[in-house]
Amino acid sequence: MNGIRTVVAGVGSYLPDRIVTNAEMARMVDTSDEWIVERTGINQRHIAADGEYTSDLAIAAGKRAIEDAGIDAGDIDMVIVATATPDETFPATAVKVQAGLGITQGAAFDIQAVCSGFVYGFSVADNLIRGGMSKNLLLIGAETFSRILDWEDRTTCVLFGDGAGAVVLRGEQGAGDRGIIASKLRSDGTKHDLLYVDGGPSTTQTTGKLRMRGRDVFKHAVNNLADIVQEVFEGTDLSPSDIDWIVPHQANRRILDATARKLGIAPDKVVVTVQDHGNTSAASVPLALDRAVRDGRIKRGDLVLLEAMGGGFTWGASLVRW
């Protein structure tokens, strides 16, 4: 558009202190560690403390990303929070995060695309930066999904956890091939009944609880994610074989493995963290991204693919040169 490329300047994450193991889950509902691990790959999940809100998780992750970028909070001119579990119906959680970080300039708003929220935000942020609306943008995926779970439904309550992950995205001239290369976003509202929350201000005047038809979601997830990955490479001179790392939404280990097989990508190129925190919805991609950057797997020059699918259905993928 104007020679500006959107590069990832910093990463950060935060997980609540409380850890709930599969053994503890087995004391709450009719399940077992073996059952959970075999079907999901999850060993534990983090649960926010009483009085610890989505904005608190987001602020902690945002501070770490800003520090990693080597800038001050005052340099941030845009805050986007991807979340399906906001502190309040309004104002946006992003506004509370903006204030909590001491940012007084620019704008802040939320994105709601459930588990795809961070990938949706990645695309929106890229366009805002390349269009000249932002120079240093803080994008956060943050969730307290524990607040919308039916803790008597063993098919869903074992899957989810709380957490936050963040990136600082910066516009750079002359970045070469670094930065966001392409993004693709999709949705299909006809699949609403497969994954949704049975409440809301306009319908029941309650928050509601998460409901899911897991087998149907699994089937659509593998097909949709494989297709969107192929689509994101269209118009580029790259192919899935060029990928150094896939950083997927951490929903279920079986979905991650099946998607990699369908794409013909080696399992050791897939960043997997679901075992440590379960499905954290919009937070899961940045949580995994932060882990892989900090442990040295993702390095400068690597081709990294982010992908996710969530309720709605929504799904998407972004290709970025680190």
C-alpha cells in the first residue's frame, strides 16, 4: 500500500496462578486423566482467581509484550483485545486495558470472533498499520472461559482454561521480506448450533453457558483449517512446504495432528501447548507464539503460520515472516 510492512516487535503472555489438573477434574465430574489425555491431549488448565478479570490477564500479557518490544507503553497508539469473555457488556475490555497500561492516546476496541479472535485481530491490525492508522499496535487475546462453562458438563468443562497472550505490531519501512505476508478470514453462521453460548443481553439477559457438539466441531475444524491454510498461500510464491512453524489454535491435540497430516506438514513443525493450559480460545495462539519465541524455536527469518477456528463458525490464517 505504501511500502510499510507490519512486523512483530514483541511478544508476551500470562497464565493465572491456579492450576487445575485432570486428577482434580476427575473429582468434580465423571471423567479421568486417561480419558481427557486420550481425547484431547490436555493435562491441566489455568483458572483465574476470584476477582481476577479478563482485563487483568490482558494487562499482564500486554506489559510483557511491550517490554519485549523495547518500547514504552506511551508509544502504543492502538489497543485491540480479542475476547469472547469481556469484563462487562460495555465498555470494551480494550479500553480498560488501555487505561491499565497508562496509555492515554490513540484508540482501543475489542474483537469478538471467539477462538479465531486473535487471528482476526492480526489481519485487522495489519490493515490499520499499513493504512497509516497506527504505528505501534498492541494486540491481545485474553479469556476467562472458566466463567462461561457448565462445570457439570464433562464433555466441555475439561477442555477450557483462562489466559492471555499479546504481541506488539509495528509498521516498518524497508523491512524487506519480514512481516505479515497474507491473511485470510472466513465464517459460516449456519453452523451456529455446533458451538455457542446459550445466553446474552438481547436474548436471555444472562451470560449463558458454553454448548458444543464436539464430534461435529472436530470434523469441520480439520477441513476448514486445512482449506484456509491453502488459501492463504494463494497469490504468494510460497507453499505449505516452506513453513518453518505452524502456531495453531490450541483446541485439541487430535485436531492439531489431523490438520498437520491433511496438509502434509511434519508434526515437529507444529507448536503445541494445549497440554499445559487447555483451550484458551482467543488467547491460545499468542500463548503458543510467546512460548515458541522465548524458547528459541521461532527465529528471525522463519516463516510462521498462525491459524484458528472458533464458534460462529469463524476461522482464519495469517502468514508472517519473523
